[in-house]
Amino acid sequence: MKITCPFCKTDYAAKVPAGRRTECAVCSHCWVPPRASVALPVWVVAAALILAAALFTGLAIIRYMPAKKPQGPLAIEMVSVRQTESAAGAAGWTISGRVSNLSGNIHGVPDLILVVKNDQGDTVLRQRMSPPMPILDIGESATFTHTVQELPDDARRVTMEFRR
């Protein structure tokens, strides 16, 4: 590394650790040489800029991709399916969730259908239930809870859908 005395301008070729105090052999001036700067090759800088631009473009495309739109103005979100026991000791299953109005209009809520399927995708149980609210305002949600006394032994998937 080349260092230069700031007082008498004498040049030295020396390996001086950064932050270490140095004394000039000619004028006895003491100073701390600045840290050496490393110049990056042009191709490294160009590659870094290209990579940053590609990353920014990719993130912008993902950010502004249109979201998957719901099939209708109302949506059902399942919250939990859990086994419960009544005060009389009878076992059952409690299904809870939320119905939301995703549109910009007021909508009536149709009956809900509990659908239980087995491993092969065959429906093994269908039960109708009343909606949690008859009408949902714009952006409004309503929670529901439904209890089934017994699920079939081969039940593997529980979903809710609107009655058509």
C-alpha cells in the first residue's frame, strides 16, 4: 500500500493496518493513514446494477399482478373444525367460519351447505344450515357456528358452500 506523509509529502510503500498510527522517517510527523479504498471493476458494478434492476422489475410485476377475484360477491372462510362434547356428554363436531360481502352492493345471504368428503373426493355428508344473517352490507362479515352430532368415519375434508 502506498502512503504519503501529509506534512512533508514523502511517499512510502508500507503495509500499515487501518487505524494504526504511523510516524514519518524524514520529518517525524505522526498521523493515521486513511483506509485504502478498493476500486471495483466496471463489470462488477454493471452486473450489480443489472441484478438490482431485474429484482426491482420482478417485485413490481408481482406486486401489481391482479389478485385472484372471488367467484361471487359473497365468500365463505372456514375458521375451525373441532371435536366438542356437550354438557350431556354427547360428542360432536363444531364448524365455525365467516361469510363476507366482497362486493360494492348489499347482498342477501343464501343458506349454507356443509359438505364432507372422503379421501376419494366423494361426498359422504351434506347438511343445510340457515345463514348467519339474512343480508350483508357492503364489506360486512358475519360469523357462523354449526354443530354436527357425528361425522362419518371416512370423513377427511369439510367445506362450506352456498346453496344454489
